[in-house]
Amino acid sequence: MTWLVTGGAGYIGAHVVRALAAAGIAPVVLDDLSSGHAGFVPEGVPFVRGSILDRDLLERAFSEHRVDGVIHVAGFKYAGVSVQRPLHTYAQNVEGTRVVLGAMAARGVDNLVFSSSAAVYGTPDVPLVTEDLPKRPASPYGESKLIGEWLIADQGVATAETDHALRHTSLRYFNVVGSGDPVVYDTSPHNLFPIVFEMLLAGKTPRINGDDYATPDGTNVRDYVHVADIAAAHVVAAQRLAAGDPIEPAYNLGSRNGLSVREIMDAVARVTGIPFTPEVGPRRAGDPDRIVATGELAARDLDWRMRYTLDEMVRTGWEARSAAAAS
């Protein structure tokens, strides 16, 4: 069995590739390296360099590697930047997903795991986010992910009575952290962990954006989930699709409890051994107090669980980033 991972040279995609290989599933990577890194692709894994917008390239990859399914991780993932670049965001995430679906249909590839986002919910006013919560995305990024889910669902309906009915599921999650391999680390300039790590490596003091939220320590609370756990859930989803097992159209990969920004800062100081007191700046516009998702459906179907403590999340991320800095 062979699965193509779009965006497989990126932080999350590279972990999915490793998890597939560990499960005895042959991975193939397709990535244009706009944010990924060729060095993240394990030796021996076929690597097709190019864009998901290139349908001919996708179809050739499906045929040449006899692909059975797709884990679609590729996309433009910066919610804040998407406000300034909506057309780019829609081209990559909406048109890109449409092209992937078209290529799959043309080559008879029937199984799809879509890497979606909890950004489809926007800023819900409930303590725990469940899959059936109304979708009110607050950015072009969140909108593009929701439209991607719609496209996939519509294609599933359209092909339901054909010989190549599309089987699919979408995985929604918030903040992915840590590392499951010292070669792979988060290189995003917009995510909390790499921002803090880069500041410490530069001898600067990390900053908290607001400490007057309605939370126990005044800083906002979010799901933070380890990238290896996220990758493992993608693999189980792929296995269920391939086996024809029942599967939900979407799953939240949530922690249920969440972590505050201050808790993370304290853990970073503790684990790295670099003492610091974070500076406190003003709130960022639109940041809600708390957004945390349940993971009950995923626990039932995808063996979803939080296998890493906060300190382990920090330690694995810091070790991978430090190793890269030393190389």
C-alpha cells in the first residue's frame, strides 16, 4: 500500500511520512518546498518536487508510484498573513484541494485524509469545541479550510455510486508542537514555540501578548498537541479508509484541557535551563480567552491520545531546534 503525502517535506507532513513508514505503509512525498525542506524527507522515500496546483504532475505521481490514497497536508497555513494575502490563500488551499481531487478522480485514487484546521470554528463562545459546533471561520485561512472540507464532501457525494467512490475524513487541530525526530522541527515564523526558541537562541526575551484574559493566570488558553500524536492519527485514519472501516467525516484532535501561554513560557524556562521572565505586551486584536477542543470521537476511532507531557513537548522541540542550530 502506497500513500502520497502532499506537503510531506514540511514540519507536520514529514512526521506523517515517518509515521506511515513505521506502520509499514510506503510513503511518497510531493512538495514544492515553499515552506518545506528537502532535508526533512527521509532517505529512500520518493520525493516529487512540485505544486499541488500542477494536475499533470499529480497524475504522473499517482500512476508512477501506484498510489492508493492521499494525505493532503500541503497548504498555506498562516492565518494572520491570510488576511493580507487572501487570494494566495484561496489559490493554495481551495484551488489546490480542487486540483488534488480532480487528479485523484482521473487516476482512480479513492482514499483521502485531509489536514484541516480548528480555524474552521472561528472564535466559539463555548468551553469545549465539538465537531458539530457551527463553523464561523474568522480568517481567509479558516474559510479556505472549511471550503476544502466542503469540496471533499461534495466529491464524496458525487462519486458515491461509482466504481471509485471517494472515502475521506478531515482532521481539525490547533497548535502543533514538539518533534518526533531530531531532524525535523517547526520552522514557522508565526507559531509560539519556534518564536520563543528563536528569541532564546538570539539572547532575547520572549513576549506574552496580554495577561488580562479571563483565565486562571490571565493568559489565553489553547490546545497544544504533539506533532507525533497528530501524525499517528493521520496514519490510523488512512488505515481505516483503506480497510473500508466506518469513519466520521471530521475529527477534532484536541487536548480537552488546553494550556496557557504562561504555562508554556514557564515550561520553556524550566526545560531549556534558560531563566527568563517574559515581557508582557498588549493583547492581539481578536484573541479569545480560551479555545479548546475535545478529542472524544478521535479517541474512539483513531487511537487519539495525548502521549506527551508539556515538558516533553518543549524538550523534543527544543532539542530538534538546537541540533539544527549546531549543525
